[in-house]
Amino acid sequence: MRGRTFTLLMNMAALPTETEQATQEIKADLAGHYAIMPQHIKFLRENGYIKLKNVLRPETIDFFAKEISAQVKNLNSLHVPMEQRTTYQKAFLQVMNIWRHSEISKQLVFSKRLARMAAELLQVSGVRLYHDQALYKEPGGGITPWHADQYYWPVSSDRTVTVWIPLQATPHEMGPLAFARSSHRMAFGRDLEISNDSEALIQKSLHEAQNDVEDSPFDLGEVSFHLGWTFHRAGANTSAFPREVMTIIYVDENIRLAPPQNKNQEEDRATWCEGVEIGEILAGPLNPVLWSTN
């Protein structure tokens, strides 16, 4: 019996601890393959966005939510009462490139699972990081006005996509992201920065063009991908809890730095395109390839 007991104890010691097993499961979740089907690619191409369920496990989201929330608290530079903020400031607390401050957050930002999904949806050989961005809409936070992200980006093509990862289930009262279907094909509004004007003018244009709007809630584990020129917005957060979201912006691995077309693109060039000259592939130290078939 002593021999059998000793063998059993040795086998138990060889098993991973609960914490080690959870860590392994999170790593597997971030690296595993999520099957992007032809209908997903077609939907994104036609509508400019797609929502996909069960992309990440609840345990994975909970793990990163704790770390990202701590980083937002530490790194956020906006400390102005809500009633004194601009429309943009009321929309959310915004902290960018958290991956440079947190090795834990970096694991999510550099996830091969998410990057491969982005590349396959864009139908490109691989994707680079443009930057990450935490968007925390506080209780009482206002709307996020209609806008298109690529207005801000000095890049050479439209092969860009953002993944929007809610860190909790996001019902209507929290202000889930809303998309104007097929608006990535519209020419109007591409010269508008996010503001009260962009909200009013783009809303008017969408109404005249009879564009449908998708504003359904997000389940836990559900994420969305939207193209750089897709118009999107979010409602106010009327709940008692913060709407916590992490985003990652991906660009085609072969995209090039284009001449900036406005002051915001000038700022982006200086901030996110370090060491890259106009006309060169966006291969600076802040823009690593996150997934590629090459």
C-alpha cells in the first residue's frame, strides 16, 4: 500500500495547479483558431462590420478586465468633472498602447487568435498593430458621436480593421457600439473628426441614404470587427456601472505610411508611426506583425 500511495502522490504532484491550469487555458484561448467562414468575410465586405459570438472565454475576459481596468486607472490623464467635459471627453476615458505598460495586457493585444481573425476577414496575408485603445464609458458618460476611424490614420489603403472587445456583457443602457450598414462605401463624412458636428451631419446623411443601423447588445465573449471607413457611434451609459472595452487596431502588414491629410493624421504619424518615412511600409517598432502567413 505504501508503494501505491507514494506513486499516487507523485502523480498528483505532477498535475498542474489550479492557477497554472487557468493560465494554460487563457494562453490556449488567445492562440487558438476561431474559424472565419466565407459568409463572415462576405458580411464584413458588404456591411463594413461583423459581430461574432464566443470569440473569447468568460474566464479569459475576466482575467484581462482586471489588469486593463487597473492600467486605465493608473494611466488615465482626464480628471475633469463630467459636467465640465467636452462631448468627446464625456464619451469615454481613453488610454492607448497599454501593451507598452503591461506585460499582461500585451498578451491580449498580441493574441494570434484575434490577429488571424483580422487578417482573414480583411483577406490579407497578415496584419500589423496600429495601436491598442481602452475605451471606458463611465456611468453617466455621454454619447460617442458618429465617426469613421480612418479619418485619423495616415495609411495608404483601406485594409484596416478594429476589434471591439467588451469586458462585460453590454446591454443598451451601457452604450454598445452601433454601426451604419454599408457606410464604408459612403464618400460623405470622411473629412469629419469626431464631434457634435460629425454626429449631426453623418446622422443626416445616413437618414437620407436610408442606411440601417445595427445597435444590438453584446453578450460576454462577443466581439465586433469594423473597417476603418465604417461609420459607428455609441449611446450614453445610463447604467450604474462603467462600460469597459478594449480595442485593437490592425492594418495590412504591407500597408504604407501616407502623407498626412489633416492635423489629426499629423499627430498620429508622430505618435504611432515612429521611425517610418512616408511611402515606407509601416514597419516601425510600435507596429509589429501580429500574424502572417509569410
